[in-house]
Amino acid sequence: MCYHLYTPDEKEMVSVFEDDYTLIGEYDRYYHNNAFLHNPVPVITQAQPMAIQPFRWGLVPAWVKNRVQAMELRDMTLNATAEHVFEKPSFKDSITGKRCLVVVKGFYENRHEGKYKYPYYISLAEERLFFLGGLYNEWTDPASGESFQTCSVVTTRANVLMERIHNTKKRMPLIIGRAEAAAWLDPAASADGLRALMQPFAADRMQAHTISRLLNQSRTRPTNVPEVCNAVTYPELALLDL
């Protein structure tokens, strides 16, 4: 699954996208954006395809009855599996009319070998920033009248690179290339057209390296720091990959 992202700040998004999108709101750089903290992520929605906006990670459907239910559900809607989005109550409204692109610099996954976890940082070889396919919704708290804009990251089966890294569940986030971005946001997109887009990204366009175990120490140490994605070599992995 996909619970750990590197999301950019406003300066980098302006540098990469220039005049392509209007940025709404303020953006902090999250070297490690941990899904379970429900921080904002930058998204481009179907409703406003020329703007980038901050949405909270953890989709809350419009039908949720109260804040307690909303807070419980959002931990279960951080990801939306591509194979089930048309049937799941939390996502079936969003897949048909509330799709979005989540702007990221990279993401993190753990490789499991025996009792050890080896974290990796994954990005695209030729793109400073790229898009993950997502879903969004807006929920209004009936008690306070406050509205919340929230989102989820779609996941697919893994490609050959991610099968080696995410070797227990063999999943990866849905990466949407620049050429496919308009199709993902197209209000007229058919279910078959969307299913065709929800496929593993080409492994030869991706790059990955092992990083320190700091990523997995968020309970005891700050992990939203630049060094979280620095390359670290584990000699034992080289032997396993022979």
C-alpha cells in the first residue's frame, strides 16, 4: 500500500509547473508525509483542473454521519485499491466524478527480508515531480457546519520493480503520467477507460534506493527531515539480489 510520501512545497511546484496551475493555499515541504497524521497533500481535482489545492489525506465520504465516524473512517480510506473502487461505498461516488491527481516528489515502501525491514525511496527517473491517481470528496460536519476536503491515493498491483521492494503485498501507488493526466480528470471518462488507466507504471521509468531505518522510527524520532530519503547501503541485500 502507499502510506508514505515526499510532497513538495510551493516554491518547487511553481518551479516545475510554472504557469500550468494556480496554487491555492499554502504548502509545507514534507520530506516524510505520513498518511496516518492526515497532513494536507497538494491535489488537482476534476472540479478545478487548473489549480493545486491542499486536501487532507484520508477520504471522508459525504454520507458520513458525524465527526467520530469521520475520524475512524479516514484511517481506512488512505488508499483505494484499483480493483475495488467501483464497488466500495467509500469510493464509488468519487471514482465516477471526483478524481484527482496528488502531486509528489517521491514515495516510500519497505522491503521485508526475514525479520528485517529495508526502507526504500522511490521516484521517477526523469521527473522532479509527478502525479499519483487519487480520489477526493468533501464532508460537512453536521454539528459545526465545518467542511473538510479529503482524498485517497489509488493503488494497483506492483510492477517488477515494486514487486521486489514491496514484496509482501506487491502493491504500488497509481502513477499517472503527464500525458494521461487529462484523461484521469476527464468528466466523460468511462469505467472501462478508467480501468485502462489504473495499471502499474512502467518500471524502467522509475528509480529507487535504500534509505536508513529512520523512516520507520516515527514513534521515537522526527522523520520529517531531509535526511530521511538519503541513500544508505545494506550489504546483505546485495547478496540476496545476486
